Amino acid sequence: MIHQALAMGHTQTPEAVLFWVLGPLAVLSALAMLMVKKAVHSAILLAWIMITLAIFYIAQDAAFLGIVQVVVYTGAVMMLFLFILMLVGVESSESLTETIKGLRPIAIVAALGFGGLLVSLIGHATIGRAYVGLVDANAGGNVQALAGLLFSKYVWAFEVVSALLITAALGAMVLAHNHRLIQRPTQRDLATARFRGTSLARAAGLPGPGVYALHNAVDVPALLPDGTPSQASISATLKARGDVIDSRPFQLSAIENEEE
Amino acid sequence: MTSNSLVYLIALPLFGAAVLLLSGRRSDRWGHIFGTLMSAGSFAVGVSLFLKMLGNPTGERALTQKLFSWISVGSFQVDAGLLADQLSICFVLLITGVGTLIHVYSIAYMSHDLDRRRFFAYLNFFIAAMLLLVLGDSYLNLYVGWEGVGLASYLLIGFWNQKPTYATAAKKAFVANRVGDMGLSLAIMIAFATLGTVSFQGVKEHASQASTGSLTAIGIMLLVAATGKSAQFPLQAWLGDAMAGPTPVSALIHAATMVTAGVYLITRSNFIFDLAPTAQLAVAIIGAITLLFGAIIGMAKDDIKKALAASTMSQIGYMVLGAGLGPAGYAFAIMHLLTHGFFKAGMFLGAGSVMHGMNDEVNMRRYGGLRKFMPITFATFGLGYLAIIGVPPFAGFYSKDKIIEVAFNAGGVKGIALGTAALLGAMITAFYMTRVVILTFAGSKRWDDKAHPHESPFLMWAPMVLLALGSVASGFFFTHGNSLRNWLAPVVEATPSHEGELLSPAVVSILALVLVAIGVGYAIIKYLLNEVPQVAPADVTVFTKAARKDLLQDNFNEAVFMRPGQSLTRGLQVADTKLIDGAVHGIARLAIGSGNLLRKTQTGFVRSYAMWILAGAIALVATIWVVTL
Amino acid sequence: MNPANYLYVSALLFTIGAIGVVVRRNAIVVFMCVELMLNACNLAFVTFARINGNLDGQVVAFFTMVVAACEVVVGLAIIVTIYRSRRSASVDDASLLKR
């Protein structure tokens, strides 16, 4: 039945339902992707569009591509996007007000003209055209047929693309590599610096957190013998995050005083 | 004959100049003595060479010396060679002799000048350059000396260049000389183009093969050169201003030697002028015009040095006239040149002596009655005066009368016109020279009490006495038995011609003496018997006003050459800035403007470039749409 | 249903992606829009394969995916590098060509 319908140039009703539900949804998602402020939301919407497209592929007898779409795009590529977003900052949201004067209206008008032209061309190219369908081509299975093409007719392109992939991986590694501008200080250098520093008090190393305090957590500054908290005993990261707990309540004398 | 000692003539003063200029202040104390010794040494070499030449037979007297091969390009071969023939040696003796006397004079005259050493260096340099001019054996070698004396003249006129007017005078002399120098270089080029050689010997041998037209061209160009260097009409305007230089310079360079280089050039080139009658006639006419021109200016000048300068101009006019009269006149031109060298140098030194005693006052109207205070100066100046106006038996009588006589005998209307001009010049000369003498030495005193006229020191009056002796005796000595004429005969090929004689020597002498007496008498009436005002009277004729202004030569030059030249340069400058610069800047502005327009599209924002890509894609799709539908 | 409808969806998605590339400033979002455009193309290829009855379109779509993957890897590495030196992921901040 499906094959006959394809031969007539029309898809069957289930596919039409699928299309008319998912198609507008994909377009709306794409529009929303443009309008949301947060990049994460854009990424989620794009992932949804890609899944929609995977379904469309499968519906159009391209089962292999549909699976690859889900695995490569929605799986790998979108995860890469999210990973980078995490690196760059999930919080990074941009204001949607345009800074380049007149760019946005021009872009929208131009893009609409472009879309109109495309639609008109598609219409011109497809109206009154016979539909062949993939029944014959997929006779031995879609994956087998694709493999036959890839390793015969397109084997050269396949090899080139594989070289491209390796090059891209190398390129990404080179770009991500962090060059060290000055030599990493050795233990000897660090020791020398400690003894030549402003105060010999640093020579013996920094105090650990929680020492002499009535609390052992890393976010509690150590108490020096005179009872004052030592800021040097706390990791700089914790300090920057503001996750340091005031150690005064844990001072021995304070507790002793309370008991008395 | 070759002689190895010729080079020492030039080398000694050149060495002196180099030492004085290079040693700096260290030689301030002995520099003037050294310079004088170098000049005297050159004179000694000159005398020994002269004696050597005298000992040789007539045809073999010329001495040559090849120094080195200077230019060797294909067929163009020029050696740096020296030639001392009978003509050159006259000049050598004049230059080194008078030059040495003036060196001696300058020791005293410049004794209060801080830059005396530099002055002597320049003088030595001048002597060297002038000797190279007269000793060069080709036009090219002569040209080197020619430029050298021009430079020396420039340096010495502007010696007191702290005064802007003096520096301007030096510049004026230099520029006027350049016009003449261009004539000389053109003459050399034409000679090389037509004759293939520039040596005197070569030109002389090949001159007959060249066309009269090219010979005339060479002759005219040589005449232009002579007018520049010798202050002849129409390039005479610089000589009066050149008196800005120290008086010894005026005596040596602007009276006795350098300004006579033009006469030397014409006489030396006799083989060209004899074959180019038109050029020769032009020479004679220029000489006649200048002798009257200078004489008229001389009548109106109150500045003693400028009056003498005008007189120099006039006397060189006589020489040029003589040289323009062909073989008959060359010897007399040279004779007048030599006698003039004595008496005019002597009179300039006398003028310097007067100025020395009068606090550098130059206005003759503020002199008067100086003969009592400066007896030696008066005597030497007076002897020079008698020589220049041509009273027998003084030097001028022999030389000038001969030129007048030759002019009359040149034949036809030309002879009568030139002779009359020369006679008239003699009368005017008598008038203005008498005026100078009366205003300076006779009459009542017209100076104020600040001046204390006194006789000059020995070192100054000794050279004046020697020059005065020369101006007394040289004429007789040169004429006696036609000695100078016979001496020069191998060079200028003088052929004594008495055929078609219009006036006999006796008639000419009597005529000249009568006219001179008229001139002297009129001057006595006007300046000795009448009171001379201290300030030049303003209610004079237009003619006198013009003569006071050098017969408007400066105005003429300014109107004809300077103003149009300035307009031309201004026009060219406008064309340069507006047209050429405009075109260049216009192209640049076009590039800048279009760049500025295009720059607006380059915002630097990736997104605007993406917009352009999108626009390109739209255009592409639209094209496809148009093509397919 | 006419399979050409897929093509219209593809054109719409492509246009929206193009607008996004020009309008958005966050480099990562711009990149996502580029991916959207590539996916729209893939949909068109798959549809054309179906219309024409051969699998060449699908093979091209496959290659497009591989190339897109390469592009994502390199592009994101560039974004990270820029971010590391400029502390910003806005494409407007990287306008050194102008200044």
C-alpha cells in the first residue's frame, strides 16, 4: 500500500499526520530558538529540531541516516555544544537588543525574500513531477544499499572525508592546547622563594585548615596559637566563592568562656 | 719646446691658497707673508721663463707642458696641458707682477682685518686660476681657469659678506658671469661638434675647413663669454657693484687682470675671428658701444671706485675694439691691456690709499685738496691719470692712439664710425678723469673734522710707485721698435697694413690731443673754478640722472629678464602646485574618497559580513530564479 | 501528502537559521544556527533522494553530517580559544578587523 501511494506521488495518511504535527512544531521550535535569551534553551530547542528531523528521515525511507542523526547530532554534537556552554558559562545570556544599526530589519527582510525565492523555486521544480520513491533502491535494505554506494561510487570522497575528520580532531587539539609562557617553577624554586619571601613565617609551609579550631572542615580557617584565624589556611578558590565559614565561634577560648 | 717648470707658475699660488685655507687660524700670523711669497715665487718663475723664451729664436719660443691625460673618450682627447707662448707670457708677467705688488699692498691695507689670512688665500687662488686661464693649451683648460677666476671674483667681492649689499653684489657678479660662461661652454661645444677638437692648436689648424656660419657662431659665443667676464655691453652691469670688494681686489681683479680675460679670449681666438668677419665686426661694435657707455657713466659717478670702475669698462671697450679690428689691432689691444694694467691698478691703489686716509669715505664730493696730505698718492695717481688720458709720453698715449688710428683705418663707414666713437671716448675720458683728480686732490677741503687724512704706510705706497713707473714707461718700452708687436707676431700674425690709410698717426695724435685738451679744460672750468657742492645736485638733466644709474642697465635687466623670469617661475610654480600636484593629489583623493565610502561597509563585525554573504546568496538564487522561470 | 512539503519545511528552517546567524550575537548560538541550516539542507537531500528514487542524496547527506561534525569540533575549539583570551563569547567583541 505504501509503495503504491508513493508511486502516485502522495504519502499515506499516517505520514501526513506525522508531518503536519512535527513539521510546524520544528519550524516553531526554530523560531523560538532565535528568540530565547539563554543559549542553553536554544540548545535544547535545537536538539528537539534534530530529533524531529531524524523522525522525518526515517519516515522518508532513510532509516540509517535517521539513526545516525540521533547518534551523531543529537547525541555527540549537541552534547559537545552543551559541554562548551558549560565551559563558557551557562549563565551567559545575551541581550537581544541589536547593536549594529539597521541590521536586524535588513536581515529579516532579506531572509524572508530568500525564503520566498526558495519556496518559489521548489514549487517550480516539483509541481507536476513524478515521484519515484525508494522502494527499488532500498530493495536489499537501506544500510546495505548505502554501503554499496559509499564503498564503490563514493569511496574516494569517503576517504577524503575521513582524512578531514582526523585533521579536524588534530586541529581541535592544537587549538585547545594551552601554551605555557613561563617555565613551571620547580620544587627547588618554590622552596627558595619561600625562604627569600617577606616573612620567614611562610618557610615552614602553610597551616592546614581547621587546626586548633573546634571544627575540622576545609572551609574553616585555622586558628593560630594566639587565637586569631589564619586566612592562609583556606584555599583561594573557596575564598573567592565566598564559601568560608567564620571560625570565631569555634575558638577554644570562646567555648571555654561560654562554659564558665 | 717643452718645459717642466710651467706647472710651478700655477702650483705655487695654488699651494699657498691650499695651505692658508686648510691651516686655519694657525697661519693667521704668517699667512699674508706666505701668500705674498708664493705669488712672488710665481713671478720669479714667470720672469725666468720669459728670459728663456727671449733666448730662443722667434719661431720656437712657445713652451708647452703636458700634465696628464684628462679626458679620453673615443675620438675626444683632451690633455691637461699648459702652453706659454708670447701672448701668454705677457699675461703671466702682468698677473704675477701686478699680483705680487697688490699682495704687498694688501699686507698693509688689510692689516686691521680679522680675516686677512682668508683674503690672501683667495688672492692666491685667484692668481692660480688666472694663470691656468692664460696658460691652458685648449679651450677646455681655459674654461677651468675661467670658472676659477669667476669663483675667486665672487669670493672676493663678497669678502665682507656680513653686509647684505656686498653679498648681493657678489651674487650679481656671479650671475652675470654665468651668462657669459654659458656662451663659452656653447662655443666649446660648437667647436668640438664642427672641428672635432678643442685645443688651440687643433682649432687653429682645422678652422679653415669649417663653414663660415659655424665659425661665426663660435665667434659670437666667444664674444658673449668675453662680454660677461670683461663687463662689456650688455653684461656690464655687475662691474660697478663689484667695487664692494676690498680695494686691492678691485685693482687686481676688476681692473688689471680678470676683466681683461675677455680680451685675451678674443685675441687667443684670432684664428676664428679672422675667418668670421661678421663676428669680428660684432666684437668691434660691442667695444665701441662699451667704451662710450663706460665713459658716460664715469662722468656721473661720485663714488671714486665706481668712477674708476666705469673707466675700466670704457678702457676694456678700447681693447675689445682693438681686438675686433683684426690682425692690425690685436697687438695694440694687448698693449693697451698691459699699460692699462699698470695705470689702472695704480689708480685703484691710489683710491684705496685715499680711502685708507679718509676713514673709508668713497664719495669724492667729500674729498678735496688732499694733495697736501697725501703727496705720494697724489703723485702716483697723477701719473696714472696722465697715462689714461693719453698725454705723451705716458703709456696711454701710445696704446690708445694706436687703437684710434687702427679704427679709423679699418676702412669705409665702419672705420669712420668706430674711429669717431674712440676719439669721442678719449675726450670724455679726459673729462671724467680730470674730474676725479680735481675732486679728490685739488680745490678746497670738503671733509668734516672727523677725518684725518694722512699718507699711507710704505708697504702701500711702494707698490703704487712701482706701478706709476710702469704707467710712465711701459708705453714707450712696448712701442719702441715695435717691440711688443713683433714679439706677439707669431701668435696673432699681425701684418702691419698701411694701405688705404685714412688718417696718418700724426693727425690722429693731434686730433686726440685737441679733444683731450677740450675735455680737461671743461672739467677744470666746471670743478676747479666753480664751487663743488658736498651733495650731488638734484636739478640735473635726465641724461645725467640716467648716467648716475648706470644708464638704466639695471632697470633694463630687471624689466626684461628679472620680472618676466619671476613671472615665469611663478607661473610654473602655480602650474606645478595646481595642475601637477592637483592631478597627483586628485588621484590620491579619489582613492581616499572611494576607500572611505567602501570603509563604511567594513564594520569589523562578523555578523555584518554574514549579512553580505546572505545578500550574495539571495542574488545567486534570484539569478537562478530569473533564468529558470 | 505531497513529499515536496518536506522541502518547504527545509526552506523555512534554512531561512530561520540564516536570520539567526546574522541576528544573534552569542557565538555558540550562531553556531547552532549554522547547524540548523546544515540540517535543513540534509532534509532537502533526503527528500530529493526519495523523489528521484536513488540513494545518492542520502549519501551526500551522510557526508554533510561528517563535515558538520568536523566543523563543530574545530569551530567550538576556536570559540573556547577566543573565550579564554577575551572572556567573552560575543561575536561583536571579536571585531579586531576594524580596529
